[in-house]
Amino acid sequence: MPLSIRTLLEFNIFKDSIIKSGKNNLDNEILWIDIMELLEDTSFLQKGEFLIISDYNLDSENLHNNLILDLYLKEVSGLAIQTGYYLSEIPKYIINDSNKYNLPLIELPAKINFTAIAQAILRDSYGLNIKYYSSFYKNRSLLENLRMNKVPNLKEKLQITQRLNLNSNSYLCIFVLSIKNIHHNFIPKQNALAILNQIINYFYLKELPIILENFDDNIVFLISSQKELIPQNLTEDLLKILNSICEVQQDLSLLIGASNIFKDISHISNAYNEAFSSHSVLEKVNAHKGICFFKYIELFKALHLINCNENTIKFLYEKIKPLIEYDKIHKTTYFDTFKCFLNNDCNINITSEKLYIHRHTLSNRLEKIRELFYIDLSDTYSKITFSIAIYLFDFFT
């Protein structure tokens, strides 16, 4: 069933929203949803997209006097504007133009969280692609001061706390993402946004509120969780996303540096530096793709030393090559199964839960792997060897 604006407004999260114009077009079908905390560029909008923005800078009619006409000509489904942060109400020129073109215009109250909006829609599985942009002007950035080693002031800390719904039980982590072409070629904006969208959707589906900002060639994420954040689980999940992207676009380098997990927002400056240090290590060791948490930084330095030895890397690759080739030919998933098993300390119960299969099914797969590839799963040194080989394959190929 397609999503319309009328259906969207029936979501509980929109119960305090106000329809300002376009009541006759509330049945407009929504094909995409674009969430932009600040309105900077509408050139990429297409027919059927629903745009959600904040009210920053909208009081400047000279700057946005053709906004509604532009959206109308692009045949967007409608526009939602969140008030209460910068303006108390939607400017009259926007309301007048929306009425003129009968474009659905929705006023969202300040208490609505953009992350919660995306989560609500994704949970209902409408098959939409939700694109979330958070490009702040420098004087409005919540994380900008971190680049200059400045601790956020009390007001900024309060804004972050409100944006992420933080409390004494919240866990926090900072990620730094870079998207580059290994041949230094230009990456089209739409391609970069599609990649970014996959990572953002992962956080949404995990119900992890985020703040993200563009810093030069990097994108910085600050995420929070009411449950303990486990670096290993985040690494496994995000690496799957990076691997799937790089399988299709083999000329890309996708690197994510992550801080240690922290609970006190006063540690945010230190966490920021940790995330960039982790990212820097991935760059220095010439990783093709991957994610490095600060607590594992020495491991990646060691992996680089191993990877520099051609004979060693050839030996290690030969260890896992049969699994990879067998999967390609027989359409099996033995490599991923074995990798998950090693990553989870060879624990049958945990691995079967991660793979969403019965523990007996997993045991049968592992037995098949042992028979086909002569892998001794009881030998500690054998498991260490395969673990190193898999890490090198993931990060350097």
C-alpha cells in the first residue's frame, strides 16, 4: 500500500501537526522522504518526494522567495516545516505561495524528533527510501567547536541532550565516515548520498538517534542508545554494509573511525579526537574499507605490518580462498558462517542467533566446513590464523 500525506499524518508522531495549506491534495503519494535540518539545496528533489525541514533561515524571503514554486514545478508530494527553534511560526509568504499552488504544507511542532519520524516510517515498512541530510551552517553547528578542541558550552550540551533524548542511562559514540574513490576520481553527489543513506538507515532501524554533520571530506555521526553499545556488534553490522557497497562499487574506499563508548557528554571532545585517530589509522595502513574503534587501534597497526609481507598475505589468503570460491560456485554462505562463528568466540548459541538459524543448522554447517576444507575447529592456533586472514581480507581487499 503506497504512503500518502493523509496516511502519514495519521501516525501518532504527527498528531500535533497542523495542515496549513493543500488540504485537497493530502492524497498525494509519497515515493521518497527527504529530511533536511537546514534547507540548502533542492536541486536533487524529484516527483513524489516529501520534504521535511526546520525553519532556519526561512524568514529570509529574498533567499527563499521561489521555494514553493520550485517544489511545485518538481511535483513534490508536500512540505513539512518544523517551527519553534528559530521561528515561532511559518512565514506568511510560504503559506501564501503554498495556498497559491495548492501544495500540502504541514507545520510540525518543535518537540517532534526528526530521527523518531524516520524510525516510525521505517517500522511500518512502506518501502520508502528516507534520505536524511544534516548540513549545518558553521555558526549553527553543534559539533563544529570540537574541530578546534573546544569543549561544547552549556547551551550546546543542552541542545545535544535534547536532540538525542539523553539521560543517565544513555551510551554515546562518535563515528567519522569518509567516502573516496581509490583512483581520486570525482564521486557524484547522488552516489555519496545513497551510501550515506544506507548507514543512516541502519542507525534508524536500530533505533539509535543521531546527529550528523559534514566536516570537509568527512561525515561525523554522534549516536546515542539506551542500551549498551557493543563495538564488536557495531563493527560486524557496519562492515557488512561497507562490504556490500564495495562489492558493487569496487573503486570506492569506505572508512569509519569510531571512538570508545562513553556515557558522560563532557567526554565528547575526547571521543571526537579518538574517532578521528581511528579513522587516521585506517588511512595510514591503506585499508580499502572497514571500521576501527579506538579500543582496537593497535590491532589495526599490527594487521598492517602483517599485510605488508607479501608471502604472509599470500599464505593467509590461501587459507580462506577455498571457502570464498566454493560459495561463489555453489551459492552457499560458508565463508560468512565461519566468519561469524570466529567473531563470536566460536559460541554456537550466539552465532546461531546472529545468523537467525537454529543451532543444529549451524552445527551441520560447521561440520560441513570442517569436512570440505579440513579446518580443525578445536585448534586454537588454527582459529587465530583464520581470524587474521579474514580481517585482512575484509579490510585490505
